Amino acid sequence: PLFAVPVKMRLLALVPAALLTCLFFLDQNISVRVVNQPTHRLKKGPAYHLDMLALSVCTMLSSLCGLPWMCAATVQSLNHVKALATYSAPLEPTKQSPVGQAEVATPNADVGRKSQAAGGEQIVSVVENRLSGLLIHSMLAGSVLFLPLLRKIPMAVISGLFLYLGRNMMSGNEFLRRIRMLFVDPTLYPEDSPMRKVRPRTVNLFTALQIACLGMLWALKVNPKTSLFFPSVIGTLMVIRSQIASRIFPQSALEVLDSDVAAEVDAPEDADAEYEAYA
């Protein structure tokens, strides 16, 4: 019975409930923003508020029935989008797109051209449908019937599968790309590298700040005594970005290094002028 729990325990439960609410809110919004980034060229518009409402209703019903909660699966969602995507052939970094090559006329065409200029694959289109998601989750529900067989799969195999999925999602990550640029000769920087738009010292300092935040999150997560506060620490990243980083770095540099995933922006003119003055 819901009301069999003492009132004191119900009030104490508000603390972890608030932390879990923050975690679900951030996890859901981060996942949908990354999935709807311009490079995926999705045609259907996002429904952030509707998705959050559906997640809230499902979480409430699961809590009342004692069922496991649901949250956004970032890695699986990105793999789903990429599995349904059609890619164009990657271009060499020094070559330009031929005149007769077919291109998709969208507002995000510049984003795709930047990806091709760097030698990566460009997503031309995505087969957006509801059937694939329904089939995937139907098979997940049907896997309950195979639990005796699934128990025989070694944990190392499952961990390796998630490691592969996570590694596959790292391709194109700007944070990891900037870390690699630390070990690259300046003359070999790609044309769209932030090192060519902002002073390298500024880029390295911003990357070091991100590494420190990542290390702090990882240290809190692996420690059982502090893992409960992991969601609240994620929220402090917004404070670090809006209050601390904005005072350390110029706004022109932040627009290049930490632009919005939902609307890619080009380097402002003053950022280019800053790098030219440095060069």
C-alpha cells in the first residue's frame, strides 16, 4: 500500500526523487538534442515538450506500479538514426565537391559540406519511420521469453557490445577531435578545425576545462558513496558553462568551441581576426 510508508520516510524520499528528476530531464534533453542535430538531416521537426510529457507520464505510471523507470538511450538512439541513414561517399580533405555532384538543398547543407571537407561521411537522408522502433522494442519485450538462454551469455560479451556501440558514437565528437589536435602538427590542422579560427592556447585551455569536468563526473560516479549526487553534479556543468567559462573565454571563442548542437554557427569575424592577429 502506498500510504503504509511512514510520513517521515516519504519526505526523505523527496531528496533522491529530485535528483532522479534532474537526471531524467537532462538525459532526455541531451539525447533528443543530439539525435536532432543538423548533420542528421531529419525532416520531421522535434517535439521536445511532447517527448518530456510522455516520459513524465510513463515514469509516474511505472512508479505507481513498481515497474522499472524508462529513460533516454543516447547511444542506441544514435545508432538507430545512423542505421537508417543514407551516406554519400567521403571526399578527400584537399578536394572540392565536383560541379555535377547531387546535393540536398537544405538549410544545413553547409554543415554537411564541412563534414565532407574533413574527409568524413555525410548523411544525405534518413528513412524516418515508426515501424523500426516498434519492431526493436517488440523484440526487446520478447527477449523475456529467452532469459534462460540469455543468462548463458558472458558479461564480457555484453560489455564488449556496449563498448563497440559507444566507440562507434565517438566518431565526429568535437571534444575528442580537439584532444587529438593536441598531438598534431599545426600545419596539418583540417580546414574546419577550431585551431584555425581561435588561438590554439584558448582551444587547449577550453579542452582542459572539459577534461577536468569529465574527470570530476567519473570520480563521483564510480564512488558508491557519492554516486547518488551524480545528477546534481551534471546540473552544475550548466553553471560552469554559463558563469565560469563565459568569464574565462571570449564569447567569440565560445561560439566556435561550444556552439549549439541544434544550430551550427560559423566562426564570427572577430574570432577569425583574433587568430589572424595571433598568427
